[in-house]
Amino acid sequence: MQLTGLLWGGKLLKKVEFPVADVLGPESSVDEIKELIKRHGEIFVKPVFKGGVGKKGKSGLIGRAKNIEEALRHKERLYFVEHSAGNITAKADGVTFEGFVPAKHEVYFSISESTVYRAPTITITHEGGVDIEEVPKDKLRVVPFDPLTGLKSYHIANALEELKAPKEIISPLVQNLPKLWTLYNNYGFSLIELNPIRMMPNAAGRLVPVACDFKATFDIDDPAWKRLELPPHLFASDYSEFEQEINQLRTYQGQSDVFVINPHGTITAPTFGGGANALVTELLGERATISSDFGGNPPYEKMLQISRIVFKYWLKQSNVLFIIGGKANNTDIYQTFRAMADALREYFQDNGPTPLFVVIGRGGPNLVKGMAYMKDTLDRLKLPYRMFGHDSAMSEVVNYALTVDEWMRQGGRRLIEEKLLGKREEPAQATV
Amino acid sequence: MHKEGVKNFPYYVGIDSLEEVATKEDRVCVLNILGTESRTVTPVSHAFSGGNVVFGTSPGRSGQVLETPTGDIPVYNSVKEGLDAGHRFTTAVVYLPPAGVKDGVAEVVKFNPELKKIIIITEKIPIHDARIIRAICQTNGVDVFGGNCLGVADSWNRVRIGGALGGSRPEESLVKGSVAIYSNSGNFTTTIAVYLLTKGWGTTTSISSGKDVYIHFAPREFFHALSNDPRSKCAVIYVEPGGYYEKDLNITRPTVACVVGRWKARLTKACGHAGSLAGSGDDARAKERWFMDYFGVDDIYTPENPVFSKKGAVVTNIAHIPEALTKVMELNGIEPDFEPRGDLSLKCWFANNASIQVPRELDIQTVRAISPYGEQIEEILKQVGAQYPRQSMKDASGASMMDPTTQITKLHGVSILDAGKHSFEENLVLSVIKNYPDSYERELANTVLNGFVNSCNLPELLCADAARKEGNSPNTVLTSAISIVGRARVKDAQRIMEIIFDNFKLVVKDPAEPLDYKEIIDGLSDDDRVLFRASDGEDRVLRAMVDKVDGAGRSSVFVDFVRDVARGLPSRAALLAAVWATLAWKPLLRKDISRVTFVTLPWYSLLFSKMIACSVPAERHTEDAFCGVKDTELTGEWSFTETAFLALVGRRPTEEELFEFSLLLGLIVSNGPGTISAQGSKGAVSADGPEDPIRVQINKAFAGFLTHTGFAHGGNGYEAIEFLIERFRNTGLEDPGSAEHGLDLKKIADEYATWYGQYKTEQKAIGNIEYKKIPCVGHPVFKGKQVNYDPRERFIEEVFKERRIYNVFLDFYRTLVQSLFEARVTRNVFCVNVDAVIAVILLKMVWNTFTSGRMTEKEVENAAFTTFLFGRMVGCAAEIDDHINRGRDMDTRTPASRCTFIR
């Protein structure tokens, strides 16, 4: 769950009274934008991306405007602009208008968790405004601190002192940056990054740090972020419709992590355990529709709901339903298999039969009982299947599933379809 | 600030050697010991480790115990209470929910100065809490394993602490040997151990580290402790992307590192283990490279390209670990610990090609599974009938489910809309055997259901009459009657069902196929044989039933069997059993129903018959006829739906009426387990104790259903009928089924809407918010649009159109909602809800009888209520059977803590 930009970031920073650049949202009137330009002499027009998109500046995604015509031109250009980073493409949904903050100094500052120090850590440099990866190591300081006492003024002062930062920026930063710990520590963040913070002189000539961009990540397992009452649509683009539906079932009893791998995949693999998830997803590659981890001993009801959603989205296009996990230590195989089998039967009842080859590799408590329940269901649905115990190498079972998928592509699917539709046991006819 | 621990670390680490991770001396306290997961796992760990758990905590449950194979573990409200009771421990295991973990850690650290280790099993701990946990434990000198882990184990010490490493059979995977395992994945910790056995390697210490952002006992600590462990000759480490825990390690013993998750470099959010996101430079490829550098190799080890050194190898597939480790150890001159056990080739346990020709490479044949699974499979394949795990069935059902969006309930997967297209007898069969009968089976069902209707001179009928005369409502009358129909009435039929089940379960696949059952007959005791024979004296109904069964078109091995045992006319009990055995056999073999249900079927059947029978006064049951229809004719020629219609209206229905009546009954079979009638049924079962299912009284459960209906639930259908009667009483309407009725429905509706608008305004003006509402108009779910529809009503409309059925009352209702909107009584066009459909069908059925004076308004009201009881009997029978099979004793009660006292 990520959040970028000042439109919402500004609201969060104001909660801890951290100064923020003047910002107007996409719905602002021409008069309001004119007023903003008048106040600041110049404004930035930035696209609004839901979720996390970085490095906008580099991609020409920031417009500068000194009059309303320029501002509106940038608005038109950037309102629905697309931005690609790696394999992720995001589309903007609106723009912000941000007042120019005159400054001599730009500061980078972030708080995050460090796996090196196993503590919350700040990263700071007074040579901000560029990507942090481009700042030479000796120009930035990474400082872990005790979460029990929190981020203190001296952490900032010492870091800036070591960096030999200009004297006039130290005091305002020492006064203001610790406020961000209050935000970070109380609202479920796992990252807050301000880049740049521009050091703007106030009326008295004293420098004030003003946040000119905002990036944050929330810890999905920490309900504290809900206190911010952010509208859910802000995070909507992080997740596909399918993922959102599954995420609603996210409780601590049982994992329910999913990720769409290939919307056109042909193997749907409910996977149990983080390790199996990593291994199976890697081996299935683009043939998989989703990557999932449903381990952690989910109760029957939860597994039923999850399976219903998975089947609703993916079963029709799938050649192979591939249920895979190692030898479970604690997950009750009977309960999870019963839930998946019941959901499968329901799917067939509601949508009619769909050609599938079912491949299963699993071990764990109540294994045989679970497999037998699945067997009865699959026999009933007239689907071909193979079930392997935990004494078969998981990677070999994956290879078998891949071979089945290939055969299904080469005509196996059609054979099963003909069988299912041709000799389908008609439901009892209505009689009255 | 941290406490002083092992010297090599700039932070606190207490464990210097892997020998110390899980020892025989460790004494354990389990937080939230009675939680669902701990309740299963802790007893196994405790027994495997020789009883190392000294106590557990569970606030509010002090004094309880957790039973284990090696004795009870005491439970206290808090750690302090346990310590005050004299217990001492060194290790805490945390099973608390995520929000409670931090506080649990704080508690155990504060109150136990002897604490050395904490193992956190809980998943999804907020990062915020994880950093505080680390800070607390660093300050106080405590090692932490997890969160989100499966604990630690030691095969040498035969100790498992925390989670479920090795599942319910730890001894299968925790085999003493020389390999130490460290794994980000809990499951893979033991999967790797099992894989290692195939090359003859056992284990020393196994650590499931968890894969949260905070890994408290990290690879650096592991490899330090490995170097001090005299037992561990080598190690296997399984890691996933994310975090810098594997960077700059000092690995001193041969190690195979398995790094999985290259694909995760594409992810922008966590999937699987939290924290395993690709970040800057800590993705899978980076980690592979770190390990390759440690081992001095330049590629990944695969069987085709075995790259390894004396120091180790890197693999990306756990199946390659055993081979890679063996190769590395060969270079070090170290042999495996023992002979290889098993192998990792594909071993298929269950297979079916579903009559499809699959290519040879896919057509893998089944092999006998390893012990004990092979034996279990053998046993389970012999098992006949469904078996359900028992659980609390309070407000839960495996029989019915209402979709909150469509408000359409499904019973055994059949929506009530589809149920409406089936006959009453078919729905009754569905309720108990979860499948609709085919035409032959339907005839069999009709025969036995009708065969037991006439109850002339039987006590249940007399009882019903007595109750009726005292002015009781139809449900109360029927409660009195069916309370009489106890177990003794069906004991012979149930015994015969048992005989059939026990003797035929492994030999009959299809009851239509003949079988030589001579040996079975020879094996019957004399006492049992007697049950099959009809008693002396003429029983014309029984003979008619047998004739009907014989002429139904197929033969049944069970009917033949009971006849052959009887050597002539079988008894009523035997015929009843044979018919239900025939109907239920295939569902039984398909494991749709259980043995308990199978044996109980004759009781349900008899109750179905008696519900219809006793809704009719005794005077209409004569020696040889029911409602004026000869018993032999009823048995031989009538369907049970027609009999039910006869009981209500006093005549045989026309074809159109039969269709509408079936539709009506089908629509009301169920509204899910939350309805009062279902709750009554379930409560009655729960109170008898379904864990001993044979004790549950089915007739009492029916009484539970019936007593949980009443003037507000079931009897309220009459409100709409009364409303319609008021509108149409003086209109001269003759045939409500004719569209040529000659009435101006719009005018009637407009006049009423205008009147109602004024009435509503007046009542509101005088502050009466309890003013009379128009029945069956509007719905809490189907509202808010400009024009609203109840999809169930729409469905019926379509069915009526298809069958060219007209109903003036339904037409009126549709006109009325429009008029109400036009008269500005409603904000938009309200829907006509499904209850209206029920009312209009019923009123149409009885309209002529009513207007001709042959039926009083009171009788119409009773008929409406009784119709509801007939239909709902289907759903409630299903709930009763479901609860008997799945429920626990007294599971419908509400804990006192959730009850409210109102002053």
C-alpha cells in the first residue's frame, strides 16, 4: 500500500504540523489556480498516480507554469498521462498544482525499517532533490535509532553535523524532522520519504523546511493506518479486482496473499506455504494465472470463500487446477481440501462444467481424508486427476502439471470438454 | 542499549551453539495455550519433547488444562499467576493474535527474569510491534525466533518448541543426523528434512526463522552457532528475496544455500512471505550472488550442471538440495548419516482419467503410498457414506445458504426457484438424500409417502384432533401429533436399513442390478427375519404399495431382498426400508449422505406422511379412505403433492393448480439457517446431542421446527390474503386465473393508493408511526432504484408467462405499486416481494371454494399457515439431518457473556 504526492501526503503532514508546499487538487477552478500562481509566482503541475510511482521528474512528468495558460496546458498534457517503470505502467488520474517554494537548499529525508540494523532508521542528506541512489555514500547519513525512545533532535543534529551541512538549515530541520516520527510511529507506516524538502526563508528570513513531495508505504498488517481515514480508492490501483476481493478475507488466521501473474495463464495453482509459493511460481512462470499463498491453516469457511473467488476469476480459462504445497505442519488438509472441493462443485453447479485436469501435490495432517474427499468430488464431476503425496518432489509435480497443461493446449482440453458436455449427467428434469 | 551476550555481536545474542536452541532442559510457557492452533500443536510438541511445557496462559480460563498424551498442562490467567503458583520456565512460545503479541512479549519479559528465549508463531505482526519486541528483548537479553515461524526443533535432543515442525508426526521428519537447517519457510524446514532423508542425511537443529521484515534470529546468528555445534557437520539454508540478512556472512561449515524467488523481482507488493519484496539490491539474484561468493562457485547447482565447491553450493530448487549436499560433502570426505530412505520420484496416490485417453507420459499409475498412508488409503476406499467433521453449527448450515445479494436461498445446491419447478415429493427426497429422484424413484417415494397417510384411529390423529378442538394453531396441532410418532414406530424399519447397509455396502453399486444374496439371507438371525414378514391379516394398502412398487418400471435388489426374506408379502417396515434404501443407495456410495442419515430415512418418511395426515381432522380419515379418496387409489395413483393439495383444499388439483402449488411449496422450502423455524429445528437437535446421533429424536426435531413457527413466522402469509380479499370480495371476481376478469385493476389500485396516502399522512400527523403497512410491497434489499423488482418475483412472472398462467391478484399487486408511486405514497416504484407471490397463488387456489362459502376466512387463514408448514418441512428436515451429522452437543447455545440483561 503506497501513497505518493502532496495531494494526500500534504494532509498527512499537516497532522503533525510539518510545513507543506501549497497544493491544489484536480478539481480546482481557474481562479484558484490563478491565485496560487499570483501567490507563488510559479507553480508545478504534477500528475496524480494512485499507489506508488516514483521518479516523475525524470520522465518529464512535471510541468512548470508561470501563468494560467501554461498551467492549463500542462493540466491537459498530464491529466491522464501514462508512466512506466520496469514492468509496471500506471495511468494518472488528475493533476495537482503546487506552489513554487524558493530555496537555496534541498534536503532528502526518509524513515524506514532497516534489515541491516533491525531498527527504524533515518536517511538524510542536504543534497536532496535527486534520486537518493545517485547521492554519493559520503554525502548521506543512515542512522538507526531506538524505537522505544524514538527519533530525537540529536539524531538529526549529529547527522547533519557529520555531513557538514550548512549551519542555517540545521536548526529548522532539528526542530521539524522529529515530528515525522510521530506520524510514522502512530499510523502504521513502513516508509515516509520527503524529497525534496526545500528550505524556504520566511518573512523574518529564517529558513523553514517545506515538503515538496511525499512518498509513503503502509504496513498492511498494522491497522493503525486506518486511523488516517484515507479513502480506499487511493490504494485501489495497487490491487486488481481479484486481489482486492481476496484481500477482504485477510485475517491473521491463514494467509491469503495473491498476485496476478498472467491474466491469460492456463494453470491456476492454489498454493500452500510461502516456500511452495516461491518455488511453484518460479517454475510455472507465465503459464500461471496467479501466485498465491493460502497456507497458515485457514479455517474451512475462509478457504471456501477464497476458493470461490479464485474459481470465479480463473477457472474458466484454466487447463489445470493445480493444488500444491509441501508436507503441511499444521494446515488441516481435510478442511482445506473439503473447502476447495465444495467450491469446485458449487462452481460446476452454478456455471456448468468446465474442462479441467486436476493435479495435486500435498502432505500434512488428515492428508488421506482430504485427498479422498477431493477424489469423491472429482469423480462426481467427471474430471481427470492425479494426486501425489509429499514423498514426490514438489518440482517434479510442478513439471507434471506443466506437461498436462501442454497436452491440454494440444487438444486434451477439447477431449475433456466433449466428454463433459456429451455425456454430462443431466440434472433431474423438472416434473411439474 | 542491549544486554551483554555472545561477544562476537554488536547486539544481544544469547545462543552460542546450535545445541542450545532446543534442549531437553528448556522449560516452556505457552501464551494463549488454548487458542485454536496451540490446542492442536502444543500437545504433540509436549509429548514429542518428553513433557517440556510447564504451563500456559489464557486470560479468564485459569484452572482449566490442556490435555496431552503425556498429561495435562495447567492453564493460568497470566504469566504472573503461573509463576506465583511455583512454575519456572526459560522459554516462552507465543500463539497470541497479532495485536496481542507485543504485550505478551512485554508481559513474559517483565515477570520472568529467567527467560532466555521467545518463539513467536503468530503471523501478520505489525512492523511497529516487531521493532518494539526487538528493543524489549535486546534490552533484557532474550533471544527471539519468529514471528511468523514454525518454531525450532532438535532431532538429537528430540525436542520441538513452538510451532508444528514435523506436523502431527514430528518423528517422521526430525531424524537424527548431521545437517543443521535454517529456513525462511516453515513448511520447507521439514520438507527439506524429509528430502534429505532420500540421500541418507538426518538433522541436528532445525530453525524456522519466519520471513517478516524483522528476523530476530538471523542467518548471521545461525552460522555463528553452527560453527560452535560439534554435532552439525554441515548446513542447509533456505532463503527468499528481501532484506540484507544474508549479506556479509561468515560461513565456516559446508553449506547448501537454496535461494528461491527470482520472479519476485517483478512484484510491487508482498506475496507469500512478507518482506520478500524485491528492494534495492536484495532480490533473489543478489542473494544467489552473495552465496556464490561465499562458496567460490560461479553458477547455480543443477543435476545437469553440478557446480559446487568444498564450501558449498547454491540451488534454486529444493529438490536439488540432497544431491548438492551429498556432492559437497563428498569433497569434504564425509559420508551420509545412514542409508537413503525413499526417493523423490513421482508417486501417485489417487488417479482417474475420467474415461479420457491421456498420453502415456501423463498416465501415471497409482502406487501404494508409504506407511501409514497406504493403510489409510486402503481403509478409506472401503468406507461407505459421508463423514463430516463435527463443529459448532450454531447459525451455520451445510444444507442451506441464502445469497445476501439476491436473497435467493439454495438447499443442497438447488435454488428455491429451481425447487419450485419440482414436485413436493421430489423436494422431500432432496431434503434428506441431497439428490432429486428420477421418475422411477419418484414413484417409489410417492408410494410410501401416500401409503402411510391414512391414520384412522391412530393416536397421533386423535391427539391432533384434541389439540385442534382446544383452539390451537395449525403448527401447534401438528406438534402434538408428530410428538407421538417416536422411535419405536420406526425401529423395525431402521433395523432393516442397518441390515441392508452392513450387508450390501461393499457389493451393490446399483440397486437395479440383480445380486445373489442367499448368503446374506442365511446369515440373518431369527429375530431379524421376523421384522421382514407382514403380520397376519389382510392389509390392502400394503398390497397396493407392493403392486405399485412392482409396476414402477425397474427392479430393486433391496425390494427383492426384503420380499425373499419375508418369503411372501413383506412387512410395511420392510417395504418402507427397501424403498428408501433404493432411493438413497447411490447418494450413499457417492458419500452425499452418511450412514446415520441412511438408517434414519424411514423416520423422516413417516413424519412427512404424518404432517399431511394430521393437518386433516380425524373425521376425514376413515377405515379405507383419506378425504374421501380410497387408500388404495391414493397409494396407486396419486402423487404426494396431490395428496397435500387434497388435505388443504379437499379436492384433487388440476394440472395448472398442481404446477402452481408445487411452485408455491418450492419457493418456501428454506430461507437459510437463520430463520426461526430452522433455528428451532437445529436447537432441538443440539439439545439431544448430535455427537451421539442415534439418540437424536427426529420427531422432536420436527416439533422444534413447528414450535418455531407461528402467527408471525409462517402464519403471516395470511395478511396479504386478507388484504386481497378486502380488495376483491365485492368485485364479483369469478375466475382469478382468467385474464378476462372484466375488472378495472388500475381503478381499484388507484383508489386504494389515494386512500392509503391520506391514511398514512393522518397517522403520521397524530404521531402514530406504527400505522398499518401494505403487506408484501417493498423489500429491505431490493430498493432505491426508480423501479424496483424482487428477482424472485420476476422469475415467477417469467415462469407464469412461459406456462401461460394468469393470476389476477399478482396483476393487481403490480398495478398497485405503480399506483402508490403515482399517488406519491412511495418515493419510487416499490417491488412486489416474493411473499406476495405465495399469497396470490394460494388465494387463487382457494378463491372459488372461499367465495362459494365452502371455506371460511378462518379456514383460508389455516390453509395459508399449513401450506407454509408443508413447504418449510422440506428445508427443516434438511437442517435437522445436517445438524445431526455435523453438529456438536448443545452447540446452539449462546455464551452467558454474550447475553444481555435488560432492566
